[in-house]
Amino acid sequence: MRFCRFDDNRLGVVRGDMVHDVTGVLEQLPPLSWPVPPGDHFFNHFDRLRPAMEAAADAAPGRPVSEVRLLSPVANPGKIIAAPVNYQLHLDESRADTQINFGTQVKTIHEYGVFLKANSSLIGPSQTVVADWADRRIDHEVELALVIGKRGFRIPLEDALDHVAGYMIGLDMTIRGTEDRSFRKSLDTFTVLGPHVVTSDELGDPGDLDFSIHVGSDLRQKSNTSLLVLGVAELIAYASKAYTLWPGDVILTGTPEGVAPVKPGDTMHAWIDRIGTMDVEVSG
């Protein structure tokens, strides 16, 4: 199953190149009262809503995905967790390029651990990445993203993938400098998720996915998730040693070599096998 959020917060089931509006299913969500419980309200109840979404999609007319404004499929993540230097060749280029490392010693993911990004940095592919720090280099980083579907703390490695609701394309934008990662990667518009969620049962093994990003016609990054230092299951188990993972939490799994600057007027074309493509514009 593939589903998206689009236009004015409509919920859609994606089949082929058509989106079927199933927003009415959201009326089955229980009412919220303050304080709001942890987790994204939709993903807290996704397993119960899924059959109704499938049935509603069967009855709803399709509309071309190209005609809708795609938002982030995850509306309210409790936290966005990201993995630094999780491909060996990106570690190598980060250590070699002073415009990336700024004279600091780049360590391994085993030494850094994971880091958190601000939820306010989150956008969808129909929105634009704002690169308005003219004196600073702003880079694209394409990566496999996942959304948690089941609560867990200190999750055993063998159970980790059972906690995934689905997968997306992620862009982990970053401004180069000496500040901590959580600052440089948390600027508004610096986390892009889309174009939809592909449920874990449909995607299958996340450990062998080709993916790439072009800026215009220029191929910048191309790799495969089999080259992750810490694979998807390992990242989930590792992150859950520190944080309780709640439905709707997002994990960005890391980017390969080839990170490079973008500027206003650029269009980024991101693709992941078995997920799809998304185009994201850059503005100033």
C-alpha cells in the first residue's frame, strides 16, 4: 500500500500514477484532548485505519498524482532521527573535503551516534527548500527514510523491522559550517519527505535499494542501501537504546558520497527503487 498527504491535508491512497482521496476515513480517528498523547495521531491508529483506507480507495475516483500538491506524508512526527556519515565513501569524502569538515576531525557513526532534527524543518516535495544564506554552502543529501509504526524501547535487532510502518525518500539538507549537526540540518525546509509512504509489507527488504539524486541533469549521488554502515534494522535498534520510538517518528538512514551545493533555481530529482521519485525546487 502507498499513501500520501496532499493539497489541503487530504489523505490519499496511491495506485500507479493516480491518487484516490480517502480523507473521510480520518473521521474514524478518536478525538484528541490536551495533553495530546505521544506519537503522530494518524500513525498511532494506522493499522486500524488501513482496511478502511483500502475500501475507500476502491470506491473513490482517481486523480493524477501530477495534479496534486504533495505534502510530507508524516504530518506530526514526535522526533526526526538522523544518521551521520553512515556510508563509508561519504565518510571518506567528508574527511578529505575541507568545505565539509571545516578543519575538524570527522568521526564514524559509531563515535557520533545518531542526532535529532527539528520538526519545524519538515516539508513535502511540493514545497521548496529555502537556500537563503548567500555566504554559506548548502548541500543536498538523499537518503532512505522510514516512519515508525509501533512503539518500542530497546528493540532487539531481530524485531526492529517489525516496528516500521513504511518507507519514503528523504532529503537531509545541510548548511556547511562549524555548528553542531542538529543546528545546521534543522533550518526551516531542511527535511523533505515524500512522495508517499510505501508500507513495509509492500516494499520488502530495505537492505538492497538503489537510489540517486540529480540536480537538473547532473547526477550527484548514486548508491545502494546495502552499503549502509549501520543497516535499517541496526539503526532502529541503536536509536531505541536511547529513545522510545513512537508511531510517526522518522528515521533518516544516512547519505552516500557525492554531496554537493544547491542554489536558488535548482530542481532536485530524487529516486529510490520500489518507492518512486520526487522533484523538489530550491528557492532563495
